Amino acid sequence: MKNRDNRFDNLKGFLIILVVFGHFLSDKTFFSNREMPLINAVIACIYSFHMPAMVMISGFFSKQSSQTPGYWKKQIISLLIPFVFFDLLQWLLISGEFTELLYPRFTLWYLLSLFSWKLMLPVVRTFRFPLTLSLVCALLVGLTTADCFLSISRTVAFFPFFLGGYYLNANQLEKLRRVPKIVSVLCLAFCLGLAVLLVKNGVSLQIYHMNAPYSALSLRLRTGLLLRALVLAMGFIASLSLFALVSAKKTLLSGLGARTITVYLSHGILIKLIPLLGIRISLERQSFALLGAGVFTASICLLFGNRYAAKGFHTVMDWIGRLILKQDA
């Protein structure tokens, strides 16, 4: 078994907790629809960096050549099969609309986008300035009609983070980790403060999703471009700050970080099922809503972030892979 990097596992464990916690809050599972400024500020802080950092980690670990024997088979089993499986499951249990299969909105977009980024990588690497090109495309896609359909908007908009992680090498990462901790803390604090400032000034939390045109968010061209540029900059600065700050020691987060996929996919289904099962939890105090989201987040991480859940998940996906894919000679 390969030695795992505790830093990345700790960071992934921390990020998956924020993903689940943020989704419970943004889906308003625990409180009414009335305006709750503290919760909006917490969501803004989480959304300003949690997926950018996760995408950068995916890019960092995508350096293996696509020409390696069995590479694409592995990607199909780990990304495409879970995407189709959970997309069908969500459609059957929740949406019921056939067209929803083509609009991976909640958690499933990431699997489809990650597969797309790996497909795009060999082509993009032939350009002289791939990261610059990806940033330009991330800004311009907001001017088109691209939305949640096949996750096109997010695939383009989050691609700079994937490339940023891909081109980040071990030496650069080590130099980053030698940056004084206070600098990294201040950079992260600046990004979180800016996220809070934006939401307090009426900027929609939807800007962090990057899954819709600027016009759909009622933004003028210049405003949309500026906000998208800010979101990209905040995502990079906060993610790199976290890379520098994360501990190298093995912690409780390390095990969770090694098994994020089961938590990521399962919580999306559960959050959407809760209201359909008639479970209504309306907490008027923001502190109680945060506490409720925290309790449910911990429960899901314990239930689906263990080795048994992960083993079961991979067993099912491998079985489907053997059923539909040609076996190596």
C-alpha cells in the first residue's frame, strides 16, 4: 500500500466536513426561509474556498499519464460509474424528472467535471499558457448561456483550480509550507473577511457556485466579470493558505480524508430525502440551526466516512465496472 500524505488527508477531511455542513445550511434543512445573516456569512466563508481547495487537490493528484495502462478504466470506475449510479438513484428517489439526469446540480457535478478535466488535460497542456487561458475562459463562460447542463459552466469555471493543483509540484509545495504561519493565517482571514463583506452588501451566494450566466444572477457584464475574478482570486489565495497551514501529523481527519467519496455522495442524497420524508426542523435561532447542522454533519461523517462504508462502496462500483467493461487480457 502506498504511503499517504497526512497533510492532504487532513485537509480533505476538513474540507469534506465543511462541504456537508455548508450543504445542510444552504439547503435550509434546519431553519425557515427567513433571512439569517450569520448563517449566510458562514456559508459565504465556506463556499469561498472549500470546492476550490478540493479541486486543486484533485489536480495535484492527476499527474499520472493518461497513457498508463488501465488509466481510463480506473477513471470510469471511480468517477463515471458513481456519477451515473447516484444520478439514477437521485432521479428515482427525489426528482422524478428525466431531464434532471442531464443537470447534475447538487454534489454530482464534481464527478462529471473531474472526469472532463482529466479528458481536457492532454489537449490543454499543448498550449503555451494553459493556466492563463483557463482563467480567461472561466471569466468568459459567465457571458454565455452555459448553466448546470452536463455541468458545463462549472467545468469551465473551476478548471483553473484543477490546473493550479496540477502544475503545483512538490518543491513549490514545500516552499509554500515554509511561509510564516502568520502570513498564511492573514491571507486566509482576508479572504473570509471579503466573503462576509460581499454577502453583507447583498451579493448572492450563487456567485460561488459558478453554475449560471451572469445575467441569470441579475449582474451586469462588468459586475459579473469583477465578482467572478474575485471568487477565483479568493479561491486560490485561501486554498494555498490552507495548503501551507495544514498539519503533517496523523489525526482523526486523516482517516476521514482518505474516504471522502462515500461521505460526499451519500450526504447529497440524504439532505434531499429529509424533507421528502416529512422531516421538518424549523429552528428560529441561528445558533441552534448551526448546532443542528453540526450534529447531522458529524453523524454522516461517522456513518459513511468509515472503512466499512468505503469498502462497500468500492466493492459495488468495481462489480459494476467488471459487469460493463472489458476485462484486461
